[in-house]
Amino acid sequence: MSDKDKFAVLRRCRRIWAVSSIHGEAERLILLHEALAPRFQDGDRFVYLGNYLGRGRGILGALDALLDFRRQAIALPGMFASDVVHLRGSQEEMWQKLLQLQFAPNPREVLSWMLDQGVGPTIEAYGSDIRHARAVAGQGPMAITRWTGALRAAMQRCPGHFAFMSHLRRAAYSDDTGLLFVHAGIDPERPLTAQSDSLWWNTGGFQRLDRPFDGFARVVRGFDPNHGGIVEWPYAWSLDAGCGFGGKLIAACFDPAGDVIDAIEV
């Protein structure tokens, strides 16, 4: 677990705030940050659990709010850049794959599946539209390359957005191995270093956790396909009240023992 490009380590944690899937709901995220700021204590750390893009209509504003909060947080005394972590969610994973759509053997089918999963608003946020996307997907690699290049250029014109996407982590954990934070899924039969796509798509793995996973006392995820809110299992927590699907955005504060000691829903 020493690969810094994949995993983030939250050090010297007294408490850890974890934020559920945002799905482009910028207004809710701003309200959550406003509620979170007065609760901040020395030794707090922050981990966002993915799905910043997709579904909602405030995608650019959501990324701007994430970057702004990070700047404010790491400017506080005793805080470092590594104390605020952003995980890669399924929406961000799809977006990265979309920007390489020209290499897909069946681009129209891949695009159609991504649109069903909610990538459409992200395409629109960066200056294209769904009808044009479907048309381009059937025109061959050169046309698709021009289109994905325009999307990439549009993201690069938004200050900080492209760099933000380049620094997302697959998972994060506290340095005492008390808590492991993932986006949505886990394969109980594989160690963390071998999880691969399970972190984004194997949502059913949480119900199969019948013992501590890979030495961690608790695993925390930020996307639940059932949007059940704050759900506790013996060895895991799920945080997702359906933000982007008509529900609320959650931030939960964990103590070193892995218990929720504070929570915000907006």
C-alpha cells in the first residue's frame, strides 16, 4: 500500500470527515461546507468519497467548491495538502474512459452505457451535448478523437479541474489502519492492492464482509445504489442519502475507533 498514486494515507488523525457522493450538486456541497466549517477541530482530516461529476447540473461549480474548500483547509495552522483527500468515483472513472472513447472497440455501445449511468450532464458541462455525442460515436476514431480532444480542452480551460482529476486516489486509509475509505465497493476475497474495478462497481461486497477487511477495523464507502443514508454494519459504514437522485448530501465524522460522532445532511 505504498503506491502514492493509488492510495492516500491520513496521518495523525483525531477525527476524519467523510463526504458522500456529490453528483454535481454544487449548492448542496456549498451548504455542507458552510455547516462543516464551524465544526472543524485540530486534528481533523477530510476525505471525499467520489462521484463529483455526473447527474447534477452544477458540475463545474461542484469542482470549484471542492478546490476552494481544499485551499481554505490546508491554509489552516497544522494542516497539510495530504490532509484533504479526494477519491476517484465511478463517475470520474467513466469520464476518464470517455476521454479515450476512440480506443473502444464498440464506442456507440460504450457511450450508451455511460449515458445510462449519468455521464450526460458532465458532457454538457464541458460544452458538448448528448445528441452530438451519439452522432460522433458512430463516425469513426478520427471524429471521436477530435470530439474527446475538445472535451479535454474545455476541462483544461476551467482552472484546476484537469489537475484535480489527475490527482484522485483509489482509496484512503488512516495511518493506524483503523479506517479504510473507498468509493462504492469492495471484494472481500482480495487485498486492497488487488481490488481494481471492485472499488467502483462491486457494491454487493459490503454485505459479505464478515470480518475486518485486510487488517482495517472498518471500511467506509460513499456511494450506495440503494441510497440508504448512514448505514452501519459490523465492519463497514455506508454513506449515501441520494444526492443527485433527489436526496441529501452527507458528511459523517469518524473517531479513531471507527464510530460516527457527528454528521451533517443538507
